[in-house]
Amino acid sequence: MPSNKSVSDAPITQFINCRILRDHMLKGEDLWVREGKILDPEKLFFDEQGFADKRVDCDGSIIAPGFIDVQINGGFGIDFSRPSEDIGVGLSLVSKKILEHGVTSFCPTLVTSPPAVYHKVLPQIKVQNGGPNGAGVLGFHLEGPYISMEKKGAHPEQYLRTFRSRGIEDLMETYGSLEDVSMVTLAPELADSQSVVKELCQRGITVSLGHSMANLSQAEDAVQHGASFITHLFNAMLPFHHRDPGIVGLLTSDQIPAGRTVFYGMIADGIHTNPAALRIAHRAHPSGLVLVTDAITAMGLPPGRHTLGQQVIEIQGLHAYVAGTKTLSGSIATMDMCVRHFKQASGCSIEEALEAASLHPAQLLGITNRKGNLDYGSDADLVLLNDDLNIISTYISGEEVWKKGA
């Protein structure tokens, strides 16, 4: 809650004995927070002669921006694509549990579903700030149903749809509303997709390319119309081919409009993408890599049978298959696991691993004015980690919301 005091009288928290991730480097500086925002200490001392009301000794740990997961289907027994009477309760459980994995903001993701599911689920969840009760909701990621039959993956075939030359009206009929939607994954080779891509981008909704048979030219055309993300690179798309690299070719395409970055999601769980493929993508386009969990209901649960939307999923070790098949259906990895695996597999720096889970998703969603960095004036959504990138504690708006062992 905002303080009743004037801004200058609001209590100040000083994080000491820490290394903070700022300007792509870990810096041995203190971090100052007031009213949920990161404070410029120079302004504090020279303009106000202020001092901290509270000090937090970080004992040499790293402070990074809170992680942002733009693709998470559920977890801990909750499936966002299976409507219950009170969807908010399930969402609250997931948003609370992911705090221990460093996630401070996320996009609840719905896989291909019948229109009735979208019409029921979407109105019940609103964009909201995080806090002690859980990570903040940045808006829905709607993955499907406008995707390729051949690359449907775990998405149920009977609910796939095509555009019927009515542009955005097709989406409104399917989803019911685009309010509180932050991202839509679609296949750019579908007829009449260009006008939909353009209209979604004009509404401030991120368009991602995925579950697709698109060739490189079709993918480039979608980017020129405003698409800016690739859903779980390498998975559910044509494999790289030297004469037509398909969507993967966007990583080094010379047809990307000036000043634009194409971002791409990677499920760095050691299962969805071979470490060599992860290294190839990172070395080709390091600034575009966005770590996603693509986590399903079974994240945080023991092996067995679970659900993903309308499908039954079988968990075998770290693999999640559509029951009775060898079709992968999302992961059971947590975001902190993905950060650690990405660093280990790619050989990247600690800074790069942390930015792939914070700065890059914020850049993708266009929210770097408040999330994904520790710049002055940004939201004080923080994660404290040790040098092995294990989470020590998580903060939202400068308040501790989870602590290891507490």
C-alpha cells in the first residue's frame, strides 16, 4: 500500500554486502529501495541527506531482477487450461509457489482449448501486481488454437482453428476478449495471418511464432508485420535446413527491420533442447534468448498421470509425455533450474544467465521501464542468489515474500 507520508518521509531499505546486476555487470554496490521502487542513492544523499531506516545484510550474495516467466501452463496440480469454478484459487497457488523459484511476474499460459474454456477462464484473471501472496500476473499467453496441424505437439487436434478471412474477429469469436492478454502464439503460414499479426501488435499484444511449418520467408513476413517472439525454439517447428532454415533462421536473418530484436524462448531443462542446440542458438543471437519453463501441472509433483488442458500427461522422470506416446508436452522444470542449466550448458556468464530470465523477457513485453532490471525508478522486484544460482530469497516491491528455510 502507498505510504501516507510524503515521498521523502517514506522508509528506506538499504541492501548491503551484495553484488547487484546492473548494466550487464555484477557490481559491488548497495541497493536502495523506497516505496517499492529502486532509489538513486546520489539523489538521496545530495538532495535529502537521507539515511536507511532498515538495512538488509546480503552476506555477499547476488541481487538480480526478479525472474519473469512468459510461458507457464500451470504447476503444483493446477492446470490453467482446465476451468474450475474458481480459477483464481488455482492461479493464486501457482503464483505463491513460484516465488521460491525466483519468479516475481509471469504470463499464465493457455494451450489450445475449445472457445468455451477461453470464454470462462479469461474474464476471471486480471493483470495484477505481485506481493506477499504471489508473483504478479502480466497477462495471458494464449498458445493456439491458430497453429499447424502437423506441428501441434501436445495440443488437441480437434480444437485447432484457422483464420476465416475475418482477421481479428476470428480471434474475438474464439477467445471472447483480448483484455488482459499479453501474448498470442500462432503459425504464420496460416492464410490471412498477416492482418491478425498486425492488429494484435497495434493493440500492444506480443505475437509469437510457434507450432508451425513456416519457412523462413513466411516467418520474416510475420516479423515485418510486428511479430517479435519464437515460442520454444526448435520445438514444434521445421528443423533447421541449410537451404531453408525455417523459423530458426530468424536468429540470423538480415530481413529484420532496423532497431528490432526477435526474441526466442528456450526450455532449458536438458530434455526439450540438446545442450549443443542451446549453445548454437545462444552464440548466434545471445541478446534474444528468453528462458521459459513451459511448466505444466506436474511441476512440483511426483511422477504419474496428470493433465495439460484436454490431454492426459504421463510423467516419467523429467520427461512429460502425452499419455501413450513419446510426444513431449511441456516441462516440469522450475525457472531457477532453467537458469542453472542454461549457464552450465552454454558456458555463458552469470550475468547472461540471469538476464535471460529477467531483462530479456521484460524487453520482449516492452516493460523495461519497471521490470527486468535494477535501474533507478524500476520496481524493486528482486531475487537474492548464491554463486551457484540457488535462490536465497525473493522480494516484490522491496518486501521479502519468500526466504529459504523460513
